[in-house]
Amino acid sequence: MSSRELDDYRSGQPAQLADVLERVLDKGIVIAGDIQINLLDIELLTVKIRLLIASSSRRQRACRRRSSRSLPIDRAHRHAPP
Amino acid sequence: MIAPTATLPRKGLGWYLYGVAAADEASARLGAGLAAGAAQEVELVTEGPLVGVASRVSLEEFDEQALPDRLSDATWLEQKIRTHEHVLERVLEHASVVPCRFCTVYRGEVELRRFLSERGEALEAALDRVRGRVEVGVKAFVDRDRFAAGRARQNDDIRQLEAQASTAEGGRAYLERRRLEQLVASELERFRGEAADRIHTRLLSAAEDGLVLPLQAPELSGRAEEMVFNGAYLVTADRVGFEEALGSLARDIRDDGIDLELTGPWPAYNFVPEELGAG
């Protein structure tokens, strides 16, 4: 297996935001009862969050094409081709 | 270990629960100092055989009414989501953990402790399932050029049309090129499903469990190539058998134009029960 294919696994770098989002927002145990936030609302909001992240990624790329200025969300896209 | 709370009224603090671990594993190995972020301390709330991995947070910040606005703040959102994942990854280095979903916030310690004791049995069952195991993610992307040069040529029509197009001239050459592109595209469409099935079957046989996740849009995946598969697998913590299977699969499908990307190890988000009600 080429090193590139296992890069992500072994580099120990922060995971891509998309992979974190699809887990932290959509998965993990949901608890009913004495909690502060109604998770049903959160689930509806997930769609909105996805759109938000997607649009900020697009903005990010547009930004990067125009200049070399680096913004925080860049690290989520370190594998993006130049 | 308790975060400074002088600036906030006591009743304004709740508990953000990241996940639940076994007390014997977590308390002994984690000890103090699980730094969640610059401003936050992580505490272990022990209740019987279980321990809640949690931080004191401002209830105002995580108020249900205020949340929609917070969620539109990309910086706030990314920071909180990263913190959630970072804390659980630190725990996972030392102990098995049942991860909670984003923004699981209790109004007080009493409520958090009640959850741990009342739902103890279900939590311990969930912990048993993930003990000694981790989740890994596998994503597959297709490189269209390599697909067209390799796998697509197994199709007789494509090979024939390629031969014709290479000898044709002028307008006819253009039309045949177009037809060839269309044919390769429809072959790729067919091949995508076949490749996804093949990848999942091979990987599942080397894992304890596995499931197919929705494909990520290019804006989210961060790659220009098209994603053809996205899966999550529950594997033994050493990951040896799974990595061997993955390596052999990657070699087998490389000539078809497919590259695999491995992520993790993750807390087993995809392999814990979704609903864990208050009973």
C-alpha cells in the first residue's frame, strides 16, 4: 500500500472537518430527559450546519485562489489539490 | 482541576457531557488534566462503575433559544465540534468510551449523576460492545482519468469506439470523442455501485462490524475526485487484521482508478445505540 493511501491514518494530524461533523453531529448516543437542549431541534439544525460548512468551504477556496492568505478552516482541506 | 467560575453565577453553569467510560479504566489511566481547550477543564464525574467525561459550561452559551445563532457562527461551531472530538480522542488513548452527540448539556451535576446511575445498565452494555475496539473510516475516490484508461477499457464498446476515434478525422473524430466520453461516463455510473459493494464486503469481512455512510459532497470531502464510497468499521484496537485487508484491497482496485483514504481511530460513534432515553 502506498504511503499516500495511509497518510491520514498515521500522520496524527487533525481530522478533516467533514469526517468530524458526520460523527459528532449525527452519531453518538442521544439522551432524553434532564438535558438543556432538545436534540430533535439539533437534528433539524444539522442540515443548516452542513450548508453553512459547505458554503464556508467554497468561500475558503475562492479566497485561496485569490491569495495565499490562510484562514483557520484551511486545515480541514489540507488534502485539497492545489 | 475545577475550572475557575468566579465570573459566572453558579446557577449559570451546566455540564457538557462528551462521553461515558468505565470508572476502573478511566479514573486510573486518565488521571488529571484532560485539557479540552484553553478555557475549559475536563472533569471525570464518577457514579458507581461509570464515569462521565464532562466540562462545566455556561448554560447561557448552550441555551436552546440561543443555539441557532451560535450555530451560524462558523468559528464557534468548529471550535466546539473540534473540542468535543479532541476530548474523546484523548480519552480513547487510555480507555474505551461511549461517545455522546454534540451539545449534550445537563443543567446540573445532580441530573448528570442521575443519568449515569439510572441508565447504567444500558451504558455498560454499550461500553462492552466497544471495549478494546475503535472505529475507523474508509473513503474511496475515483480518478476519472485512471478509470477511463484502465477499468473502462474492459468494456468492448468502449475499446471499439476508442479505436475508431483514434483513426477518425475532422467532425467525425469530434463526434466519436463525444460518444466515447458519454460511454465512459455511463460505465463509471454503473461501476460506482459495484465498487462500493465490493469495498464494503471486503472490509466488513475483516471488521467486527461496519456500515455505509452517506457520500460527502466535494465541498466537504476536500478532494476534487468524486467520492464513491464512505464507510465506518468497528475494528480491534490494534487494527492489524483490518489494515492488512485494506492494503490488499487498495492494491486490487488501484488500477480501476480508485484510491482509498483511511481516517481514525475514532471513538465508536457509529457503533453505539442512538437512543438512550431517561428510562
